[in-house]
Amino acid sequence: MAQQQRQQARRSGAAEASAAVLVEAKLAPPQLSLSLLARSQLSSLLHAGLSRRLISVTAPAGYGKTTALAQWVAQVEPLGIGSAWLSLDTEDNDPLRFMRYLAAALHHADARLGRNALAQADGGNLASIDALMASLLHDLTGHDRRLLLVLDDFHLVHHEAVHRKLEWLVAHLPPTVGLVIASRTRLPLSVSQLRLRGELLELDAANFGLNLDEAADFVGRVSGAPLDRAQVETLHGLTEGWIAGLQLASLALRESGDRSAFLADFSGTDRDITDYLGEQVLDSLRPELRAFLLRTAGLDRFCTELCDEVLRRDDSRAMLAEVQSRNLFLSGLDRSRTWFRYHHLFADYLRGRARELPGDTVRAIHLRASDWFHRHRLPHEAVRHAFEAQDLERAADLVASFSGELVQHRGEHATLLGWLTRLPQALVHARPKIRTGHAWSLVLTRRYPEADQELRALEAACAESGDDALRRIVEMIRCVYWAHTGELLLAKARSEAWLQTWPEADAFLTGVVANVLASGCCATEAFEQGLRALAIARRALEECRADYGLAWACALAMMIAMRRGDQHEAMAQARAGIATVERSLGVASYAGSMITLLAAEVCYEQNDLVQAQRFVDQGLPFIDEHGLVEMTTAGYLTRARLLRLRGDPAAADACLLEGESLGHRLKLPRLVRILAAERCTLRLQSGAAEDALKLAQSYGFVGHGAGSPPAAELIEEDSVCLLSLRLRLSAHNAGAAVLGALNDALRRAQRDGHQGQLARLLVQKALHQHRALDRAQALRTLDEALALAARCGLLRSLLDGDALLLDMAQAIHASRGESQQTGYLQQLLQAAGRSPQPAPRAAAERGDAEELTERELKILRLLKAGLGNRELAQSLFLSEATVKWHLHNIFAKLGVKNRTSALARAQEISLL
């Protein structure tokens, strides 16, 4: 018994190893025979393509495309040219699966490539095709040696998204990387520009057919005896150099007693080839070997352990060795020769003949194969064989068991949705796990109306069944749905209730819902509660090692700091978040982009424009992918603001319109409102106040009922509030109602802890006071605003505003001397290109002018700011009489008679 258990364990271990190799088998060219025909002419053609961006190889089945490319990459390896190989199949029509295997192929070729992309893809539900492609391009751009990326059997990939992303990759490949695509059909890519630029090499069947000498050599090797020249010419003419036809004919010749009669009857057509294969090749095999071929024909790829199990035998290794020794179109798929496949033509023929087997034989083979793949956690193959067996119950059970992993951890939404189209609705509805995976997939792919419909149905099913485990998952998905659709009050309320209801829930679910709660707290100013929620999220997500969830927690901590107005804390969280994703997922990833897009907005605010641009560039490929609008908003705002500073307001406006259009398309009103407000602000910054007002009126920001968000949106955006007040305060008839609105906004910002918003509102109040000629009070209000802005780390909020603010700040700096905030004021003025006022020169440098006291210099600086006697007195806490006395002394010392002359003289001798 013990010996049997050890044998079973060895068999199980071998099978598990085989399953692991199955993935790698797609990443290596087929093994080449040492006696393989040398094709110097074709090799020369391929060598000519080494300098091209794309090599297109299109020819029907049986022309030796795969073998020739495998030969070629082996030939160029000694020249220092590496290769990454990917054999495609029908399952690769899921874009995320395709990208995962593309990254794996590059990583297999060079461990420095594809690491971050693989980490992203393993994050599953948060992975983005754009993000993965951008990450791979980033790796390839930094690659220091020549590399060929070969995609074989590309005709099996029909998904439009894969085609378009591959087009983008081809257009952006660095000069050191070439893409080689082999297909039976014309490539579904736009290559006209590559053709015009001489960056494309196109090879077809005419290039891959064997010439006469190659045909003679090949037929002699396969048939076992050479043909005379006339016979070779006849056979070559009939097949037109088609390698599969020549090989099949050679196999038939080997069994033929009369070669001349065979050639006289042979036409070379596909139908004729099939007939001869059946009549003279397959039927000549011993029955047991023929049965083995027919029964394994339904397996796209197979190993000895799989064959032993599905055929209920233990000699599959010997059978495969015999198939290979007879040149029966068997290809090894890996260096260890563990996995094999039949040539497509041969497999198609065998499957046709397999229909002659007893009715349940093929079905039983598919069911056993499905079971084997299921045990080895290979879901695509397990489900496919269940469908081939037409066992829809089993297929539905497998989809249910895999749906969570497929959607949450692999992100292969297209695969799940494809399976669902093949299953009857009754089977789907009877399996809640399929439906929860479906709902989760719909939310994460932003198909919100369909997601809502599916969630409603699941909620009804929960109410009817009382299944708490199902309800827990459905309510978690609903929390994420509310957060993604911008219903943040609902997201907050539902996530609070979820955490109270399910305190012992799975760590991953707890971490996700706690992150949702933090996002709702951020939007509703419950900052301390949000930080507590993030602590819960981090503990749970660290427990289950969910790196993407931890990246979300870092991004949410940034959002809370930004909402409060603490740019210093936001930048500290950004640095911590970047360090987190660098360890696992990479900055050039979806997870990294959550942080870099927010960090771009922070860097812009702090006037670090170079770093802001770097962060925007890193996050740009992911800008439209994010579930929460804050990341998308930050990307569009910062990109537009940088464009404006470069002197291109039209491009900035187009950028904002693009984001606004996305908001309309996805029904995200917060995104629309924030970007619309920025479009109005852009016009104000360009000096087009009237245009700004008209646009704001069209959006409903000013006018009747303006200043409040729509009824469905109970959270007021700071930027919209600020714009509305700025426009209303700039109007000539701004009265008590506007000032009342401003004071209300100040009280709300103070109450909610929006320190950054409070500073911006105080600036608007100071500007209004100055224009109302209450200039002493204006300077005091601005002084308060600047103190708050310094603590928050605000710069661009002030620099991008009214130029009058800088005049007033300059006056404050000039009057302050060496006080606490002089450093911040100097930073602000220097960033604006305004040098702070120099210290007064010594009396000897001012000619005959008598030196002014510090109090007199301060009065002189306030005079420059436009203050009258009364305002000077209020500002300095002096009586007006004392101010007049100081002015008399100033005029006397400067040798002038009035204010205007005093200011001119002070400027002349560099007192101001």
C-alpha cells in the first residue's frame, strides 16, 4: 500500500510539474530536429528584416512558418540577438490574458523585462490593458540589446482591443526591438505607414514554399529514399513547394510500392492530401497507434500524464515517441519535451476521423481532460473541455468555481463574459458564484447599468435564500459600485453598515470595504473617521498580501490630505505609496498611477512643474481607467494646467473637454463639474472674464440657483464654489448677498477642516476688500491667508490667481522685515518672477538723503501699496495725526513735497 501511495504521489507530482510547464510551453519555440532542412534563402530574407520594426509572415497552414521562425531565432542568437516567443491560442482573445502572456514571454527572454506588468496582471481586477502595454514599452525602451518578439498563430486572436493595442506598441517600439507576427491570414493591423517608411518586411506563401532543391532534399529525408529529378519536379509542381503537402506525399511514398503510379494519381490538392493521408498513411499504422492518435486529437496540447489519464493507459510516453519517430506531425513545445501538439492540418484531419469512434468515447475523453485540468488549476482548459463534452452542467460548475479567481485576481473579464454567452440562463441563475463574478466584472469594466441590474437580482436572491455568505459578497460589490458611480454618501453609509454587520469577514473583503469607507469619508469631510478606516484596510490587506488594495489605501490617504489642503502630508503619503508599489507592482502600473496622478496635482500646487510633468506622463496611460474620479480628475487638471503654462490654452481647453466628455459618457457628474469649472477658470486666467462668465452661466455655476450642486449631488466641490464666488465678487454690483455667500463658504471651510480651501477663500476676501478701498483690512486678511497657505504648502493656487494678490503680497513682504513668513513670501514672489524688495542701502550710497527709520521705511512701503492716511493708521495701530507727522519727516528727509515725489525718490535711491 505504501509503495502504491508513493507511486501515486510521484505521478501526481509529475502531473503538477507538467501543468506548470503548460504555461511555459507557450513561451518557447518548438524544439528543432538536428536533421532539420537548412533554408538559406529564407534565412537571408529574414535576416534582411532585422532592421525593420515589423516582420509580417502570412501563409496558409502547412508552409512551415513556425519551424522557419524557430530556426531563424536560433541562428541569430549567437549574434547577440535575443528572442521572446509567444504561441497564441483561442483563449488569448481575452485581452488581459493576452497581455499577461506577452509580459511572460518578454520576462522569459530577459528577467529584467515584464516584471512590473506581470505583477499588475496578477493584481487582476485592477489591471488595465493600457497600463500593461505602457509598462512593457517602458521596459523595452530601456532594454540594452537587440530583441525579437515573435507572436505565432496570430490568426487565432480576433479581439479588436488586442489588435489596436498591438498597433500602438508597434508604433512606439524602440529601434532595438522588432516584432515578428506569423499568421495564416492577413494581419488585422494598420501597417501602411510602416510600409511607406520602409519599416515593414512582408513575407507570404511564395517566400515559404520550398524551391526545387530544397524539395528534393526534404522528400528524400522523409520518404527514406531520394526521387529522381523528374519525379521531384512533378511533385514540386503539384504541391507548389507546400511543405505539408510534400511531407504527406513523402509519408505516402514511403508506404507505396509503385512511386511512379502514386505520382501519376496524386494531384496535390487539399482533398487529395487528405485522402492519401487517410488511405495510405493513417490506415497503414498498427491499430493501437492509430487509436492513440484519434483519441488524443481533441487535446490542443498534451503531456504523457494527461494522455495516460484520459486514455486510461500507462504507456503514452512510448506511444508519443513512436509518433515522433514516424514524422507524424508531432511538435515538442518545450525544451524538456514534456508538452506536445499535433500540426494543425494533422489535428484537423484526426478530429474528423475521430467522429467515427463510438458516440461516448470522445465525450468521455473530454470529461477526463476537463477533470485533469481542473485539478491542476488550469481553468481555461478545464472549461473548454467541459463545453467540448457538451456537459453544460459541469461547465457551469467549473465557471462558478473559477469566477472569483478569474475576475478578482486575474481580471479576465472577457473570458468570463464569453463563457456566460455559452451557458443557458437557468444554469447561471442557479449558481450565485457565477453571478457575483459577473456583477464584479461589470462594475470593474464600468458597465454600470448592467452591473446595477445584476446586483438588484442578486440582492433579491439573497433576501429570498437568506444566504449570508452570498449577501456578504453582494453587499461588498454594491459598496464598490456606489463609490465608482460617484454616490459617495451611499458608499459611506453602506460600507459603515457592512463593517458593522460582518466584523469577522474575509480579510480581502474587509480591506476593500474599508477603502470604500475611507473614500466616502474623504468626500464628506469625515477625515478622522477616514483615517481610522484606512488603518483597518491596511491591516486587512497586509494580512492577505493584497498589494493593489494597499496601493489604494496610500492613494486614499493622499486624497484625505489633499482634501484637507495639507500638500506637505499629501506628498509624504505619495512618497510612501511610491515606495510600496515599487517593491511589488512597479510605478509604471495601474496601482502606481493612482499615486502618480494625485502626486502630479500636488507637485503642480507646490510649483514643482518638472516633477508634475513626470508624474502626469507616468499616469497618462491609465487616466481613463480609474474607478474613483479623483485620480482621473487630478490627471486631466494637471495636464491642462501645464499646457496653459506652456502658452497653449487651446490645448489645455481641449484636454479638459476630453475629460468632460469621458464624464458624460460614464455618467460621472463630479468629473464633469470639476473639469467644467476649470474650463471657466482657464478663461479667467487668460483675461477673458466675459467669456468665463458666459461659460459659467451655461454650466449653471452662476445665475439663478447657482453655487449649489445638483439635487442628486449633495457634495459641493471646492473648485466650483471658489469659481462661483470669484465670478460674483468680480461683478461691479457685488453686494451684501455675495459677501454673505463668501462668509458662509469661509465658515463651512473652517468647520470642515478644509484648510487649503479656507486659504483660497481668504485670498478672495482680501482682493474684494482691496477693490472696495478697505486696503488696510485687505492686507490683514491677506496676511492671514498667506500664513495658512504657507502651512498648507500652497503656491500655484495663489500664482495662478489675480495679479493684484502678488502686488499686495509684495507690499506685505516689504513691510515685514525679518518676520516669520518672509521665507514663504520670498518663495511666492520669486516663483512669480517678482524679486522681493532689497534691504535699504546704507546712507552713504544714497547721496545726501538722510537715513529713514524702520517705521518710516514701513510707511513708505505701505504708501506704495496704495494705502491712504486712515488705512495707514489702522494698519500700524497709530493715530492719523501720528501718521501725518511721520509723512512730514519722510518728505523732509527725501527732499520732496508729496507722496508721488516721495515714492519716485525712494525708487531712485533703491529704498523700494
